[in-house]
Amino acid sequence: MPADDGAPTATAQGRTFTGIGVGRGGAVGPVVLAHAAPRVPPGEPSPDDPEAAKAKVAKGFADVAANLRARADTAAEAGVTALADILRATAQMAEDPALLEEIGTLIDAGTGPAHAVEQVVDQFAQMFLAAGGYLAERVTDLRSVRDRVVARVLGVAEPGIRPLSEPSVIVAEDLSPADTAGLDLANIAAIVTRMGGPTSHTAIIAAQLGIPCVVRAEGVGALVDGDLVAVDAAHGTVTKDPPRELRESIERRVALLGDLAADDAPAATADGVAVQLLANIGTREDADRAAPAAVDGVGLFRTEVLFLERSAAPTVEEQAEVYTRVLEAFDDRKVVVRTLDAGADKPLAFATLPDEENPALGVRGYRLVRRDPGLLDTQLAALAEARTRSGRSPWVMAPMIATAGEAAEFAERARSHGVETVGVMIEIPAAALRAREILDVVDFVSLGTNDLTQYTMATDRLRGELADLLDIWQPAVLDLVATTAMAGVEAGKPVGVCGESAGDPVMALVLHGLGVTSLSMSVSSVPVVRFALRQHTADQCRMIAEAARSASDAVQARAAALALVSGEVREALGL
């Protein structure tokens, strides 16, 4: 958790900088600073040959786009699909003809080419920030494109990270996907950034790669190349010249995490109550990596990954091929497929309304059926075909369901295509409050805690400065989870959680205590959640949950829950 003010604090042997930790691991190593972006010379002259200058700029953008696509292909081959997707999206930004047109206009008016690139991209960045949401989150990527093009125009080295000769801690203002793609993973001990947040690209990619990471660490700009630091992702701290006790603590925890990762026994509480631990996936490559792990199946297959960065929806055959492979990878284990969840921060060129002032509250998720019912029908037909080919029946759920009527409508549509187990996402407070009625018409529900928190607290999930509100630990959010879970108990039907909150071992205890029957998360989070559950009885989980719900705010809720967690778990996981 971040400190109240993010300011560095003094330690016996140095300074500690506090930010937002990603993961539970840690590392000790020397600092390597990321190369700064090139500075445009203030006296850049007007071009003698505007056409030649425009051609040079155009080549710069084309080269950057090509380089990004090549890195995306490399990332995809390595199985780092999140990074590959981000790099391809950034390459598209570099190919935006509107950028070149505006830059060309400035060059024709006498502006130097590097200045023209800088001015136009900064204008676009300001528009992205003003738009908020998904576009605001892409500003770092857009500026990364700017810096690389400017470097090519000026004939200087691109920003980034120098070759590493030993395991090192990368410290940067922020890292773009392009920066991350070029990292020597064998020598990356940890990543630290001054900017970013828990949903930033750096955080997402670090989590997928299993690299200890601290983002939004104010004050780390004071570090220099070669400084010895300890990065503790569990506590969100970066300590310069760490004392021996801290180094040894991190070493013990890292060793334990390795041992836990080798444990493949079924998850259960200390008194033997089974808990399903499932994987979140987005691609068939994700499925191939997750299938060998000790998981009970898939709790969230984000099918929208198949649709992103396309000019038209994938065909029935294209979808069926992917769905079949995923079902076969997990054999007889449960696979929960979420139908297309597009809109807001996941726009589609062929489906998303371009002029929505508040897309998070607009036509997204299941609501797309109002404009284009064929999208859903095609997807359901592909799932039916995958069932026939694989001989395995997926669980299928729809996102952004607001009413029991919508749930019934989706259930009827899905069952008409042969889907045997039909569910919906509970992401909207209205759906949580009416969960009992919804469960009358579907077979299961799954709580999407990211969106549920966003809508409950009226807080944009991409606004890092509102992280205190955008917190699953908010008691009001926990109340809605409890309401939904109780509805499941009354109906005798499963209630899962597929938000990444399920990967927090303390929150996992709370969720189980509230009555949630399955937890879906990144595969890397499963071992620590399994360990935490084994150290507590079902009754203890219920006590922990009640303590959290009785608190007045998110900070107090987590503190109250943590106080009841076993000392062994707190010590082992650095809680």
C-alpha cells in the first residue's frame, strides 16, 4: 500500500521510498537508470527543404512502428501476450496519419522537424489526458513514440536501458511497452518507476513476468546508477543501502515463494473446506502456460483479446479454433468463458461508439447486443462449435448485466446455442442488490471486483490519484460482495470472483469468508493464496471477513482483516 504522502523516510543505513507494490517478491541489486528522452534543441532551424524534412519524419514514424511490431512478435513468441498486445497497439499510434498531417503543416510553416514532432504529439497527449479513461492510460505510449521519432530525426540514441551485465534494478520515470520489450529479462532483478499505478502497463507486464515491481515511488529520482537498493514488492518499498536484516528477510520470502510454487495439492481451508482456485487467461497461449499449473481450471477467459486491434470481428471459424484449443488444454477442468467485453477502456473499431462522453457508463459489454446482436450470436455459435470439436462444455457468462431481465435474455440466447452452463458477471451495484433474482435465471455468477468497485465508488478505475477510493477493501464494496455471495448460498449456486483482488492472499480469506466459492487470478498468485487458505479454518475466514466489513474505510478494513491473519502467513508473505 502506498504511504500517505509518498515521501521518502530515513532508515538506519539509507532512505526508503514507498510506492505501490506489484506481487509479493523482492530483490536486492544495483540501480540502472533508464536513458532519458532526447531534448529538442531550442534553436532548431527551419528546414531548408521542407519535403525532405517531412520525408525524414515519416520514415522515423514508419521505422518506430516497424520496430514495435517486431518487438511485439518477439514478445508473443516468448508467451508475453500482454506486452505483445500493448506493443501492437502502440505501433498503430505511430502509424496514425493525423499525426503526420499535423506535423507536415508545421514543417511547411517553418517549424523545425524535431520541434514539429514534439509539438503535435504533445497536443495529442493533452487531448488523450482530457478524454480520460483508456486514452489517458495511453499517454505514456504516445510519448514513447514521440521520443523515439525525435531521436531518429536528431540522429541520437533512443531512450531506454543500457545492456545489463548483472541482475539489476531498473529505475525510471516510467516505462513504455517499447522500453519493457527491450529488457534483458535474465538480468532484471526488479523494476521501480516514479509514475504509473496498479493498472499501468509496467505493473501489468511485471506481474505477468513475475518481476518484483514498485510503481508510483515518489523520490526515487534521487537514486543514481550503481546505488544498492532492496525492492520489497510486498510492502511497496525501495530502500537504499538496505540493512542486513531487510536483505535476509527478502531472501527468505523469495525462497518460500519458490517452494510454494512447487506445491500442487488441492486448495482447501485448514478444516478441509475445498476452495476452487482458477486462472485468468486472455489467449490460447495463456491457456497453454496455465494448463500445467496446479489450478482447478479457468475462471475468466477474456475473449475480447481476440477482437482487439481488428477492423472486423473474427469469424466463427477463427473463434472456434481458439476456444477449442483452450477447452482441450484444460481437459476435464472447468473453463469459464466471458463473452465479448468491449467498450470504455477496450474500444473496438467496428463496434464501439466513437462519441460517448462517458463510455464506462455507456454501450459496453453485453449492451453491445443492442446495437449489433450478431456479435454475440457469432460468438455463441463459435462456442457451440468448440464444444462439438472438443467434447467439453464451457461455462459461458456475459459481462455488464444490470437487471434480472437482461440475465434472462442472455440465458435464453446462450441456451438456444447449446450452452449448458450459463452465468453472468456481477459488476454493477444494481445487479449485486438483485443477485437473488438473477440467480433464479442463470446457473452461476462471477463478481468482477474492478468494475464493481469503480461503479460503487463512482471512481474511474484508470485514475491513479483516486486509488484510495478505487479499492476493493472499501466496506461498501464488501457489502455488495456479501449480498451476492449470500444469494448464491440461498440459491445453491456458485458465486466466483474473477477480479485480480482474488490474488491478494488476505482478500482471498475475506472473499471465502463472505461465501465466495471460487477465486480466479493470475497463475503466479495461486501459490500464495493456496498457502494462506490452508492456514485458516472456514470459521476464521468468516471472522476475518466480518472484521473487514465492520470497518469505516478501506485502510481500516484491511488492517482489521490483517490483524486476524495468522502470524505464520504474515511473516512468510511479508504482510
